[in-house]
Amino acid sequence: MLRLADINKSYAVGANKLHVLKGIDLEIGDGEMVSIMGPSGSGKSTLLNVLGILDGYDSGEYYFDETLIKGLSETKAASYRNRLLGFVFQSFNLIPFKTAVENVALPLYYQKIARRRRNKIALEYLDRVGLADWAGHLPGELSGGQQQRVAIARSLITKPKVMLADEPTGALDSQTSREVIEILRSINREGTTVVIVTHEHEISEMTDRVIHLLDGVIERDKNNGGSPSPGKAGSKPGAKTAGGAA
Amino acid sequence: MFDLDKWQEILATIRQNKLRTFLTGFSVAWGILMLVVLMGSGEGLANGIEYQFRDDAVNSIWVNSGQTSIPYAGLQPGRSVRFTNEDHDTVARDVEGVEHITSRFYASGTLTVAYQGETGSFDIRSVHPDHRYLEKTIVTKGRYLNDLDLAEYRKVAVIGERVKDALFATRPAIGKYVNINGIPFRVVGLFRDEGGQSEEEKIYLPITTAQKAFGGANRISMFMLTTGEADLETTDGMATGIRQLLAQRHRFSPEDRRAVFVRNMNEFFQRFVNLMAGIRIFVWIIGIGTILAGVVGVSNIMMIVVKERTKEIGVRKALGATPGSILGLILQESVFITAIAGYVGLVLGVAVLEFGARALPHSEFFVNPGIDLRLALAATAVLVLAGAAAGFIPAYRAARVRPVEALKDE
């Protein structure tokens, strides 16, 4: 599904160059549920940016479903993000002046789907995260956990192949965190590849595979045992654990 | 092309920042208000000047006689120059470019005009038929004087509407005889004049008849002519030519400014036209400057809006917004604010002009201030352009926001 080969990325910091990703080789299979861990500054957010086509990289190759993602125009990248990827952010990133249902419907707006239809679809997805009754509320009127569920519904509405979550529980208490992970888990069970960046062990323990990043290289890549997507038919058998480059 | 969603987005952000949007809009509205009031006032001034010229043909040269003021060819200064029919004929014949020419003869003393016991004292002008072009006389009934009237010394008169009202009241006047100093003249025409009431208290007689009837011999009081489409330079040449011709005929120095007065109305008119053009340019410069200040204000605000919404824009991009859609959103918002505010300014400006004009004391130099449709459309175009210009840089910035902004923690 996702394949990175010798990915390098550096940022200019003043006169110096900060080498953030130092030759990442990584393969994430269809239907996997992976967490990426590492201390701050290890490059895990940058890696997520590259995976999410939010940012480019300097050298190497990144294949999304056998398509080389390199040097895309902004418009093309926007289209890929819209159709292939779902994002969940630490701070939810809901648009404050839009109601829950409008927020969920937003990705479909960029697919030029008519308002009435996309709001109907959005309502279905809100229902799936148990928030149908809150459809007309603004994000400010929702609890943190509810907001994150709205954000998850929003990321799901385009039926993405890969779901990327950046510290999805960072702003939530442990009880709510567990609920959110449960939702992500169930999404994964339905066949969506899920990649979670986190620094919480409780979270990473709930994923099938944990990739540890340190100073821009993959330090450890371990399976949490068992098949990554148990009971799921049609997915490729087993994770193509390419093994850490470290 | 109407995108309801985009409008909802725009209205939502505007609702978010009511005060800021209002203040921004205010600067634009103020700019347009100033422009409209300035342009309208300029228009009022222009109308006022036009009003000054409404009475007579502007492409005319008027020649009056005076007294010599410098000695010439052994002759003392202080001689009165007296025009005769020959002066008229010579000018008509020898000066090139004369379109219409007429003389005027004023009989000395007061002439009383009577009809069946109604009497009045009116200004009597004895003229050539071409006079109607010089004074822009509008014949409302009957006819004006013609060449046959002059050739046959007919005792006919063309009277102003006010004269008719005074002497005839509601009775018909055409074909009736009015007595002028006891001599009956048949009324052949009625006229109106844009110059106002006093210009309609006149009676026109054939100059030849009047010279005979009122002891004028071959004297004329003044003459005037129109110059057709000739440009200012040509008409100035004609004025000089007329002066030289008369100097030769009446033996005074061509340099003598007091012997005859040759007024080239083209020149006066051109001067006012130039003045008006200057005022218009001035008004536009000030107006555009004021709008520019408003535009910079809008641009500034939009810049802040973009800055504040950087994260939101990043999220939108992460969700699949293209740079184009972001650009359009900001640009549309900018044009929308500017256009609405500008329109308010436009309406207020027109209102100020309307009520201001009524409140001001009546003046002949300030008539009917207002802006015409063309100017209003021009102002609208300026507004939309201004809005687009104001939004362009912020919109460009917004389109360049990197989607990774979405992942940054605030």
C-alpha cells in the first residue's frame, strides 16, 4: 500500500540544514494498523507529512498503491489527499464556524458534490461515530472526544484507503482516548490502513505494528504479534513486514 | 457559476468578524462616497458653466464698437467708432469662415409697444434672419424673420412669449398688429429662449425696416457671427482679421483695444472647457486616492484574515482544497466586501448630492449636481477592480499556505 525507499528530507534552519529523515525504508501493507513512535524531534511528524502528501521529500521514492508520489503539483496533491487519504489531528482541526455535519461534509465539497447530497452522507457518517444527534452543533459546543469523533467521521467520508492520525488522543483523557482508538480499530477492521503517530505506549500497544523512530532513522520495527487484521477477508495475508532499515 | 457554498463560506467568515468587516467596508464606502460627492459637485460646476453659456451660440464672435484710445494716422484718440451696413457686408464677404452673421440695430429712446390698449416697454432688437442662430431662438409658433422681410422692408415682428402674454394674454397673436411708436407691425412669429424670462421679453424686427422707421439710416449698433466647426486657432485668426478689417475701414490702430471690442466666445468657452477638464482630473485624482486608501485597508484586513486562518486553510488543503479554490475564496470575499461597501458609499453619495443640492442656496454656477449612469458604472467597475486588487496579494498568500500547517500545534 505504502512503500518508502531511502527517503531523505531536511529543513533549512537559518544557515544550517536540519536533516530530519535520513534514508527511511518502510513498507506498510494493505489493511495494516501501524503506530509510529519516537521522541519529539525524531522525525515522526515529518514522516507523517510525507506519507500524507502534505509535504515533499528531497530524495528517495514514495509509492502509494504503486503510484510514485514525487514532485506533484499542488492541485494534483490536493486531489490525492482528498480521494486517498483521511487525516485525524491532535487538535481535531474542525472549522469552528461550521456545524458538525458541515465539517464532516467538507471533503465532499472539494469533490464538488451537491450540498444536499453531501450533508446526507455526512449525517450517515456522523451516525456511525454516534453523533447524529449533534449534527447541528458547532465544534465549540462539543466535548474533546466528540470533536475527535466528528474529525474521524470527516476523514472517513471520502472512503480513504489510508487513514493518518497525528497524536489523535493527545488532547483527550484516557477513557476517551480508548474510545477513539476503538473507533480507529473498527475502521481498520473494515479494511482501511491506519497509521497513528503517538508517543503513548497504551496507544501503540493497541496497534498491530509499532515503528520506533530515532533521529530520523527507523530504530525498531516490531509486530505486536498476531495477524494485523484478524478476521478480515480479502486483505493480503499477513503484513509485508519489510523489516526496519535500522 | 453561482456557488452557494462559497457564498455561505464567505458570509460565515464575515459574520465571524462583524466589526472588522464593518470597519474595512467603511473605509471603502467612505472612498466611494467622496468620489461620488466630488464627481457630482464637479458635474454641478460643469452644468453651472454650461448654464452660463446656454443663451447664445458658443461658436460665435461678437463685435461692439467703442472709442479710439490711441492716436493713429494723425487722428486724435476719443473718436467714436460707428458701424454701418457696409461693415456688416464687408465682414460677411471678406472674412473667411463666417457661418451665420447678423447685425443689431437699437433705436435710440424708449419705444412703447401697444396692442388694443395694452402697452408695455420691451427691448426691441432689429436684426438679420441669421440672428436666430446666434441667440438660439426657438420659434414656437409662426415663423422667424426672413430675407424677403428685409428686402421688402416689411413691417413684421417676431415677439417673445412673455411679450405675447403681456399684450395678448390668451388671445391669438399671429397675424395681429402691434403698434411700436405708433407704427403697426404684423406679428408673424412667437419664440422662446433658453436664456430665461428676460430673453423672452424681446421683440425682433427686420433691421432694414427698423433703420427706416426709427431713423437709423445705415447705422448698426453691433454685429455678431458664428464660426461653424472651426477650431479655436482658426476663430482667433478670424477675430484678428475682423479687427484689422475694421481698423482699416475706420482708421484706427489695430493695436487699439478700445476702438472695437471683438469677443471670441470660442475662447471663453474653451477656457471653461479646459477648466472643467482640469477639475475633472483633479476630482478623479482625489477620488482614486481615497479609494486607494480604502483598498489598502481592505488588503490589510484580508492579509490579517489570511494570517489568522492559516491553520484553517492548511486543514482545508489537507482535506483536498486546491490552491485555486482557496484563491477564489479569498478573492471573492474581498470583492464582495468592497463591492457591497462601495455600493453603500455610492448610494449615500448620491443621497448627499440630492439633499445637499436642495439645502444649498440657489446659484447659477452650481446647477443639478449629480452623476450619470456612465459614471456610476465606471465607479462600480473601479470597485470590483479595487476589490480584486485588494484581495490579490492576500489570496495569493493564502493559496501558498502549505498543508503541513494543519499539523502544527497552535
